[in-house]
Amino acid sequence: MNGNKLKTGVIGLGALGAPVAGLLLKAGHAVAVCDVRSEPVADLQKRGAKACDSPAEVARHSDIVISLVSDGAQTNDIVFGPSGMRDHLQAGAILAIGSTLGPEPVQHIAQALAFRDVEVLDIPISGGILAAREGKLSLMAGGKIETLARARAVLDVFANQITHTGEVGTG
């Protein structure tokens, strides 16, 4: 860990994920990254990120994992799939789901990870590519207020507007 900064993982390095990971690196966070495509992983590795082969490996290196994959199927795969995070997240870790999912899938993931003492935030993101590059994304955050407070040191790097909406599933 860099000082008091959370070790951060970013899974899904597309239009939002790559700029988010880059901003976190620039802010001095230790960042582990994973994507199905090798190019964005290699680019971020050159900038100081730890390149990981799987979501499970990202989880082993992270206090907070930000999932920026495109949909519910991909989210389920990175959590529950053969190389998923479920059994590799550390007790006390946070999974922040940036994909726009309904309440039920997010609540299911939160319940499945509770046995490992892992907290879940659902943080659907708005603002687009330019806002991502400038750290001006907007987040609607569902989850425990205490979990959101712990995650703010990371989330504030790429979001300039974060609204707590209530319990997990309301983001």
C-alpha cells in the first residue's frame, strides 16, 4: 500500500476503465488491472500498473476492486466464473460495481460475498469518455455509507460528483 492509499484493482479497461486506472496511477495508487484485451493492460503496465491474468489475481492484490465491465453477464463472470474474484477477495475488501445492473443482481453478489466480509457498492457511472479522462464522472452509489466513506479516497480520483442513494442495489 502507498502510504494510506488503498491498493486498487480495475477490471474492464474500455472507454471508462482505462482512463480511470490511469488517473488512479497518476494519483499515486497501487493499481492492478485486468481486461480480456492485452493492449490496454500492456499500456497501463508501462505506466506502473500491475498486469493481472484474471479477476482472481486482481482481487488478491486489491483492497478495493472497481468493476467496469459492460454488463451483468460479464459482472457475474468476473465474480463467479472459473477465474473469478469470489474466493480471492480479502476480508474487508470492497467491490465497486460500475456497470448499470438492476438491484437484484447487485444484491445477489453482495450476499454471496458477505461470507468473506467483503462489502459491495453499486456505482453506476455517468459522464462519458471526456469526463473519465478529466476525473469528472458522476456516481450514484448504493451501499453502506461507511463503505462509501472508506472508498472515497479512490472514487474521488475519478468522480467529482458522488451521490449516496441508500443500501446496495439502489445505485
